[in-house]
Amino acid sequence: MREIPAPVRGAHGLPVLGQLLDYARDPQALFERQWTTYGAVSPLRVAGRHRWAMLLGADALEAVFTNRDKAFANQPAWSYLVGPFFHGGLMLLDFEEHHLHRRILQQAFTRDRLEGYTARVHPAVARGVASWEPGRDFRAYPALKALTLDIAADIFMGGAEHTSPQQMDRVNRAFIDCVQAATSVVRMPVPPGRWWRGHRGRRLLEEFLRSYLPERRASETPDLLSQLCHVRSEDGEGLTDDQVVDHMVFLMMAAHDTSTITLSTMLELLGKHPDWQERCRAESRALGGQPSLAELDTLTSLDLVMRECLRLRAPVPVVVRKAVRETVVLGHRIPEGTFLMVSPQFTHLQPELWDDPHRFDPERFGPERREDKRHRHAWDPFGGGVHKCLGLFFAGAEVKAVMHHLLRRFEWRVDPDYTAPLDNHSLPFPVDGQPVDLYPLGGHR
Ligand code: HEM
């Protein structure tokens, strides 16, 4: 059995900050360097006192997601990055407790529920998009972010009826602050640092959600917040107010940040590939304005494009784990206490698994080629194993419903030489707001 390799001289980032800064600068370059220098299991230097390793490649993903000997835990690893802001969220629970809460939350994601949510997404998108002012250099990313937060508020909270648009902007800012706190170098609540802004954001989110609890406890409605207020385990136990708030903060973050990234990547790539945009539009035109969940499933070109965008720019490029007991991965001993960074994004771009991996080529997911079937973990934008994304079908329906509206209402172009400059401090987002030339269909330019 081998040990995690010793660091090669000069390949270990800056003193103090370690390789987190390399990651923020260019995650793919860091993955490739680690892979070519060490292979699937490599040492990683991250500020702080913990030992870290990076696991790369589809076989490593399989080992972590299968977690055969229950050696890998989520809570201590994700808590290290985002604990003060997302504690108690499903992704930050482990083993028995995770299983129990996942079963409760699953009740809110059945096919019937998704059908109901999809019906509510359409009017929310129509309302949101009505305020857009299309034109040259339309900043797609902030517009999509506000839209997906409104959708999440509507579907998960039954509408935030007592919250003004200005307050909603503050809520959006609070989510951003919580997510971005993940990579603070200074992990102390000192103003105006990221960590401090994350704490301030969490307090605001708690107040916002708690203000809706009494009403949702009083009567049961179809939204997730109300469902969490009324749900009971087999022995009649309900969730406390704190548990409801913890789940909601995490779910609303998970539900709007990742979908926004997916949508903005789709806008960018469809803007650069008008042939695909036209192909998707033709399918959308064949459907009505408010397609059901089953009808959204017939948008096959849009589905191929979504998969390809999730491959090229995974909204969650890495997941983290902590080895809570010693284990072995691909012949390497992983000592108890090791923190692990595991990257689905790296696998998505491996030439061993994908033809011309950096090329936008949605047909690679088509029935003739199915490149994603080359390994069970070749394409893992939603993770895998017991922590696999709970919202993946909702995400697919939401993204397609939003795109369906945009395709029927607008056409857009993006310079083929443009590539979104990404901020990788937390989930990747375009720092320039993702400009696209957006025009009403058939309108004047
Ligand atoms: C394109 C959109 C999305 C992507 C790429 C995505 C990705 C992921 C990934 C990679 C994980 C696994 C994290 C880990 O293993 O540590 C995860 C977990 C999770 N996601 Fe998503 N997600 C998306 C949308 C959503 C939406 C819309 C919701 C809610 C409606 C959601 C709720 C969750 C929850 C609750 C978990 C934790 C599951 C568990 O630990 O059991 N996600 N997501």
C-alpha cells in the first residue's frame, strides 16, 4: 500500500495561503498539475492545521461516492468551509442523521410535487423576465440570479409576500455573502472581511425565514417551508424551528446559485452557437407557453445542451470530505483526519473519457455516442452516492422552463471569442456579469 505522495519541491503554492489561491486563480490548471505530477491521489496544501489531499479521476470519484467503509464524512469537511453559514443543511449531515433528514426532505421532491412546482415556475419566470431591458451587453448573470431567487422564494416559501423587492435584493446579497465566505483567508468575523459578511448574511437569512414561520406553522400549504413545518417522522417527531430554518437556508442557496450558473453558461454557449440556439427554439415553439414536466422532457436538444454545459462548467466543481477513519483509495493509505478535495469538474474534461473535451458538442450525450457512459462517474455534476443532489430533477425542470421562456421571447448573440472570466473563490460565476446581446424575437435592434 502506498502513502499519499510527498509534495514535490516548488509545487505547493504560496507559503501561508497554500494552494487555495492557485485554485481560485485557475482550478483546472491546478487539477492538471496535480494529476500530471502525482496521479489520482496527491498532497494539497491548504491554509490551517489540517492535512489535505486531492483525489482526481473517475475511479477516485467512485471510491468517495460509494464510501464502502463509511470512512468519508461530509459534515466536518463542508463545515470547515461553510459551517457557520450552512450548518444543519442536508449536505452537512452524516450517516444516520443524514438518512433520517433526507427521507423527510425527499417528500418534498416527489414527481407529483415537481409537477406542481413546474406549474408555478412559469408565471414566476414570465413576471421576472417582463422587467428585463434587453439590448446590447445585457448583463445576464445578475438578471438570472434575481430570477432564480424569486423562483426559489415562490416555490419553497409559497412566495415571500411580505418582503419588498429591495429587501429581496438584500436577501440575495446575504446568500452571496454566505457562499463567498467559503474561501476567506481570514476566518474571523472582522469587518469588512468575507467571513464577517458571511455571518451578517446568515443572521439576515434567519430573520427573513423566521418571520414567515408562524404563518406557515398555522396552516399547511404546498410550499416546502410549510411542508417542513408540518412533516412528521414515523414516531411522530417534527422538526424544530431551528431545524426548519437550517434546511431552508441551505436549500434556497443550493436551489438558486447552481441553477443560475447553469443558465448563464447555457446563455453564453447558445449565444456563441446560433445553430444550437435555433434548434432549441424550434422545439420550444412546438410546445405551449407553460409546458408540463412531461412536456419539458420532450425538449431533447435543450437537454443535450444542458448536460454539455454542466460538463464544461460544473456549478459545483469540487466536493469535500473528511476521512473519519483510516481507509484506502486506489492503493493509497488515507489516514484518519485527512481532508479531501474531490473534483467532478476535472473528470468532465479528461481526454481519456471525452472526445475533444473542451469543445462544445452537445451531441456527445446523444443516443449514438453517449460519451458519458464511458465510466459510471465520467459525468457527475450532481455528485453521487447517498449525498447525490436531492434537487437534480427540480434543477433540470427549472433550468428548462426558464430557457423555454427565453427561447420563445428573445434571441441573443455572444462573441465566439468571448469566455466568461470566472471568480472561483466559491461556486464559479462570471465577474463581468456575463454580457450578451439580447433582443426581443422579431423586434428591432
Ligand atoms: C444545476 C443545479 C445543481 C447542481 C449542479 C447541484 C450539485 C450538487 C452536488 C454536486 C451535490 C453533492 C455535494 C456533495 O456530495 O457533497 C449536491 C447536493 C445537494 N443539492 Fe444540489 N445541485 C443543483 C441544484 C439543486 C437544487 C435546485 C436543489 C434544491 C431544490 C439542490 C439541493 C441539494 C441538496 C439538498 C443537496 C444535499 C444532498 C445530501 O447531502 O443528501 N440542488 N448538489
